[in-house]
Amino acid sequence: MPDPQSVSAAVAKLYDTYPFPPEPLLDEPPPGYNWRWNWQAAYNFCTGQKPQKQDIRILDAGCGSGVSTEYLVHLNPQAQVVGIDISEGTLAVAKERCQRSKADRVQFHQLSLYDADQIEGEFDLINSVGVLHHLEDPIRGIQALAKKLAPGGLMHIFVYGELGRWEISLMQRAIALLQNDKGDYRDGVEVGRKLFASLPENNRIVKREKERWSMENQRDECFADMYVHPHEIDYNIETLFELIDASGLDFLGFSNPNFWQLERLLGKEPSLQERVKKLSDRATFRLIELLDPEVAHYEFFLGRAPLPKNDWSRDETLLAAIPERHPCMEGWESKCLFNYDYQIVNLSQTEFEFMQQCARNLTKTVGEILTQVPLELNQVRSLLTQQLIMLTPS
């Protein structure tokens, strides 16, 4: 088994050769949003309420070329951000990216995740996307990050899934067999391109590439990250929760909860749903991924207590809360807009009027707004469930 230092050196060399992600550098803030990188949106998703403070510290652990870092700065205007990465070449791109878009509340350090303890202080939000699965010892990596998470803080994690990446894994192994030098990543990309060009069109690996990955893999940086990476660990639900348990943090949920609803797969068979009720949450997750093996990655939140958890089931509690418009949506002020996941939402006239009040009157309670807008309380709860509004308890 390779040692952590040799794996880290190989990974750094890959990203020095192919800085990733290869998104263009802009002289303005990046377009749109990723709600998982917005502190208010992420906290609301995990707890059911708006966070009390905005002047937070954020760690982008494995920041790469700074795409996520840049968003973290611009989406959180009161936050101080720290980005760390092991690749000097990739960090240079991240620094230039943030300088050009005036993301000026960020510091960068060339560090491994293992060495996160070298950074002073704790963080309210830790973001680590696409990094842990490239470590020789992911458990050590997530534990190092967990030690830096402040009480009441959130950690956003993204790691690969084995079932949805099976064909990728096969091509990775094929390329490795044909490379003259496994450390020559440009040669690996050349070999991989020739393999895809040579294989029959009905080949399973070719078909999967065309279905899911070919558009992004036109860029060599993406192709190398996917097919020529020197070290990758793919997870399933069972091994994923071994990683989560090792962190010592609380699992707060997947950021794509609709996928993890079994009703979408077994809704036509009540007898099977009765059997499912006997399963634990983790066993249910495992059943879902076995029946729908499309999971190419897991994206989820962990947290450190104390964290609130609101269900807003009591009418008097909901009526006393202060609502405001969710920070991540496109098309407002309109009844037809894109929600936090860029899905189209069509608001009724009364829902629209309620949200107008939320956007304009940041001190009015739900009860006070409902004296002016004829909306039912369950419709207010629906807006909250859809992440169209956030609530602050009275």
C-alpha cells in the first residue's frame, strides 16, 4: 500500500499538470450560485431556520483552482475564507481567479488536508468537494477537518460513489495498463483518448461516457481528473457511513434528498413499503442505491452540536417566526422563477404576494403578513419545504 506522502505527491503532480476545475477566469463575480456554498442556505437546509450570525469563518479544504473558493467569498459577504490545497500550480490559478473577481476576503495556504491543524482557529463552515476520495487515508483526512469545525458548525462533503462510476473505474484500470509511465499524466490522457476513439460505438464504457461525461471531458483537465487520477477511493452507503462515523460528527442529510426517497421507486407496491419500514435509515439508503445504481457521488452535510432542528409543526411557533426570501433563486421578482436547485417554480398569486412581503418587510412575523395575504399556514410550510423562504424563530 502506498504511503500518504507518495500519494499526496502524485496527486499534486497531476493537478500541477492539469489545474482543476478548468473553469474560465472572470473579471467579475461568478454567475449564479451553488446553494451548498451559501452559509444561510446551507444552514437553513440543515436546521430549518436562518443562522443567527453571518460573520463566519469558512475553510475550503482542497480548493483546487478556486472555483468553490470564489463562490464562497461572493455568496457570503461577511465571511472570512481560507483555502488550502496541496498543488502549488493549482493554487496559483486560485489566487489569480479570486484577485480578478475581487474575492478579496480569502487567504490561501499550500497544505494537505492532513495538516489542517496548522491553520489557526476553528471554522463555522468547512467545504471539501472531491478531495477525501483522493487521499490515501480518508478517515485521517476527515478527522483532521472535524477537529477544525466549531460548535454549531457545518461541514459540506462530496465523495465518489462506486455504483455510478463503475465504467469509469474500468477505463482507469485499462489506461493504467497501457501507460508507459503512470506518472506521465499527459501520456495517460493520450492513451485514454485513443481508447475511446478505437472502441466500438456500442461498447458499454463508450456509451456511458457519451451519456454522462463526454461534454465536460472535452477538456483535458476534466478527462485527466476522471480517468488518469493516480489514486481514487469510491464509496457505497456502507463504506460511506464508516467514513462519516469516524468523523465524530452528526450526519445531517444528503443535499439531494429527493433521490433518497424510496417512494419514487416502490410507490406502486405498498407491501414492499411495509417491509421497508423495518429497515434502518442506512439500510434504506443502501436499498435505494442498489435499486437505482446511478450514484456517481454522495454530497451531504455533517454538523457539530449544538445545532437547532425545527419542524415548524406548531401553528403558534410558525406564526411568531419572521420569514424572508431564500437567498438562492433566479428570476425574482416574478411568479415563475428558478429555485435553489435551478428547478422551475410557478407561484400562485397569494404565494407571490406573501413572498413579496417577506422580501420587503424583514421584521414582520408570519402571523402579521397573513393578516394582509390570504395564505394558509400549510402553504407557508410548503414554501419553507421548497426552500423558497427562511424563518427566524421569535
